[in-house]
Amino acid sequence: MAAVLRCVRSGVIYRVFPLSCSQQRSLSTGRGLLPRPRPLRFLLVTGGGYLGYQHYRRRNQEEDGAPPPLATPTQVALYRSFPTRLLSRAWGRLNGVELPTWLRRPVYSLYIWTFGVNMQEAAVEDLHHYRNLGEFFRRRLKPAVRPLCTSSCLVSPADGRILHFGQVKNSEVEQVKGVTYSLENFLGPQKRRGNDSSSFRDLLLASPDNDLFHVVVYLAPGDYHCFHSPTDWRVELRRHFPGSLMSVNPGVARWVKELFCLNERVALTGQWQHGFFSLTAVGATNVGSIRVYFDQELQTNAPHYSKGSFHDRSYIAAGDQLLKAAGEGGVALQRGEAVGEFNLGSTIVLLFEAPKDFSFNLQPGQRIRVGEGLGSL
């Protein structure tokens, strides 16, 4: 009930209302006087500002000619703490949602315009044919648009951009120039041959007269998302490494050391005419789904996994139904044959044994398409 007070001097009458119990508690505790904190907004604003500052700083250093600094362990840990695996699973579900027919053309046209997709190469150019984003991303190409180079013993497994290539030295591989990752961490443990003191690189080589080479192909979101066999070879083992799903674009690859070892990946290893050969599909943000056509058991981007673990499947096991048509041990792949697909752009890493006189016909950063030559003997 309101109380009435009269000011003696001015004669002004004041009406005073008593405070409720909740208002009294707010005054005594201080609650209600300040706005409620919004932790998500705070994290987004501060995190976005920090990443923007780091990008501006790296850009200025690149313009000055200085090599960009590598991310510190704390920065990598913060990046890995982002729920990229959860976001990638959500993105995967969104890709499977069927779009109304009237919405398909505007949605796909926006994507085509944003990422420069060439739909004239698609086997089906009619945008209404693709029921969802996933089908559009994994669209097939016309057979004649990717001819195989006849003068090269090795052809590109994917459309994309060459990040790096060269010889593997001291069991370290360059993901981009000046930034390396461990060959052993990338491929996992291998069977030792003879001398236990051999380096990990030497363990992979079948002949001392050969050398180990590598090439990295980055697939952008607008690229064709399937990957193909770069040569005639036989796959003996599939090794799946669960892991993070950080971005693999060139800027992040220059910033995060051992990025390809931290991210989820599927390594196919085996033999070709010159010895050891491997093709590794590396996952990325929104690319948790890696599919290999001849291996229906492979399941990537699972909700839970053990850090540092990997899962093997041998293709030379006796009685494996998969190998009935293979003749010998392993899965035989022919040059240019479709091997698998990503849900969005990512990275393919080739590691292979070849004679020392093997030479690449490439330039760093060049655009390349499936079937174009990588090198020759």
C-alpha cells in the first residue's frame, strides 16, 4: 500500500510505493541492476575479433615478405575446441534435406555464382534434377571433360589446386612450403623390414634405388568433389584416423603445423609398379563425411572417438568377400577410376615410391583437374 509524504518546505506531496520482496533481494544482492551476461555472444564477438586480428597480422607479415608465424599450442587447442565435428554432422544432415522444386534453382544458382561452379561440365545440367545439396555437391561429370594424360605415369586424383609437391626428406613432409608434418604421425605405424634402425621413410621403400615423393591437392568448395585413382595400383589397407575437422584451406595450412595429422583422414595404402603407394583423403570443416566406394564399412565423423586412435581394414585378408574379383591380394584400381567422394571441398595427399629420376610437371599453386599429368620418368 502506498504511503503519502508531504515536504514541509515546498509543500509537495510524494506518494511512496513499498518494494516487493524480489526487488528488495535485487537491491541487497545487486542482481537485476546489471544486464544478464550472454556467454555465447561474448565468445562469438571476442573470438571473431581475435581471429580477425590474427588474420590482419598474418596478412601484414606476408606483405612485408616475412614468413607467417605458426600457431602456438594454445591457439591450436582453442581452435580444436570449437565444435567443428558437431557442425559438420549438422551440415551433413542439412545436405540430405530434400528441397522443394521451386527452391532448387535459386539455392544452387547462388552457390554456383559464389564459388564459380562450371555446370556445363556436369552430366546433368538441369538444377531441378538435384533433390538436395548433397546430390548437387557430388554431381557427376560428362565422360569427355576429364581425359587422362597418356604421357604421364601419374595423373591428378582430383580437381583443385596444388599446395605442395616434392621429395620426402628426413621423414618430414611439407603441407605447404616451410610447414611440415611427421610422416609417421600421418600414416601411422608400419611393419619394419630388416634393420630396426632405419628411418620411417626408409621402411616404406621397397628398393634403395628409389625415393619417396608427395603431392598435395586442395579441393575448394566449388570444385568437383569426387576423387579418382591416379595410377594403376593395388590397395592393401585402409586406415581411418578419427580426429579434428579444422579448415584445410591454404591460409590455415600455413598457420597450423601438422594440420593433416590432426584432422580426420582415410589413408589407402598399397603397391604400384614402383613400390609403395598411398592416397589419403583428409577431412575438413563441414567435410566430416569421406566415402570410399569399395568399402561400405567405413564410417567417418562418429560422435565419439579416442584421441590418437585409428582403425584398420586389410583388403588382403583370406575369405574377404570384397576380394573375390581381385584375383590377387588387395583391391585393384585402374588409372582414372572413381575411388570416393567428399561432401564438400577438402584435400588429397599422395605419397609414393618412384625411381630417383622421377620429376614433377607442376608449379606451386597451379590449378589442376582430374586426369592431368603430375609427373613422368
